[in-house]
Amino acid sequence: MGKGMRAGKKPGNPNKTFTPKGGGGGGQADQIRRLQAMQKRMDEVQAEIEEKEVDATVGGGAVKVKVNGKKELVSIEISPDALDPDDAEMLQDLIVVAVNEGLRQIEEISKNEMEKLTGGLSVPGLM
């Protein structure tokens, strides 16, 4: 060990503060600003998605539903040809399939829009 050095001590100015490699405190503030901007944009995209509506039609037009971006059933149209009192179960199945298809379409739109924003980065709690 050299003259004036003690174990565990590094030579240099003892009054100098440690600055981690990578740029110091300004980088963290910049990162926070970028994350806040991204959060704002995510909120805007979510609001845009909520305004969207999709149509799903099944059974050759027997049942048509409209679902909005809030994942709410907005409307349902049933063709008079689908109203068979002896086969209510078929109509029920068509309604379920149509609603699920509408919800799937909205989910796909949401996923695609958020992936554009995050660059495919998986963000916990998102969608």
C-alpha cells in the first residue's frame, strides 16, 4: 500500500461527491418527463379507443351487434328470419358469438394501438 493510503480508501479529493456513470441527476428528471408524456399519450389513445365502435355479424346476417371501445354492447339487431320459436337456443348462441366477436375486435384494436405507443414493450397493468 502506498504512502498515506489506508485500507478501503481510494485516492482523490475527499470532498468530491460521487456521480454515477450515465449522466447524473438530469437523466432521471428527463426520464420522468418522458414517462409522463407517454402516460398522457396513453390516456389520449385510450380515450380515442373508447370512442370507437365495431360491428360484428354472425349467422349470415342473422345477428348483428355493435360494441364500443368501453367494451359495452351498444346495439343488437336480429333478423326476423332468425326468430324461430322452436329453436331459441340457436338464436341465443348466435347472440353470444356476435357479442364475443365484437369484444374481440375492440380488444385487438386496443392492443394494436397500445403496441404502437409502447413499441411492443410490455407494460404491466396495461390492457
